[in-house]
Amino acid sequence: MTLWEVVLAVWMLAVASAGIFDAWYVGVESLRRAENQAAAMQAANLAAEHWLAGDPIPDAVSQPGAACETEVDMPSGGNTMEVSARCGDAEARIEVPAGARVPGN
């Protein structure tokens, strides 16, 4: 085996290792983002349920694996209410018709 073949073999091994690591990292990062997005959607749903029931809306909702901040906005005109939740780098928004709230609450 010549020196050139050894250098080529080491280079190919390094490239293959980098490709495997990159694929692993991209997979882990995609999974983390998906978990944050699911937690944000769950937190927004929970905040909307609280609002619809007339309960106070928590500013922060604890979801498994993520701490989420929630916010409720009723734009002027008042036909809809928007609930948003942010968990990590993911955000979810839900629009609820203003008339959907339980009467008397």
C-alpha cells in the first residue's frame, strides 16, 4: 500500500465520519424542534381552553420537556381572540371566535 493510498483511505474515512455525524445532528435537531412545536401547540390549546371556560389564563404553561410562555390578544374589532404560545424556538397560534366563550364567565 502506497502512501497515496493510505492518505486517500484516511480522507475517505474522515469524510464518511463527518457525513454520519452531520446526519445524526440534523436528526436530533429536527426531533428537538418537533418536540418544541408540539409543546407550543399543546400550550396554546390549553390557554384557549382556559379562556373559553372563563378561567384565568396562565402566563407560563409547563409542558413535558419545555417551558412555554402564553399570550392572549383580542384585536380591536373583537371578532376573534388569538392565543399564542412560545416554547423554545417554536411558536403556535390559535384563533378562537370571540362568541365561543361560555356565557356568564
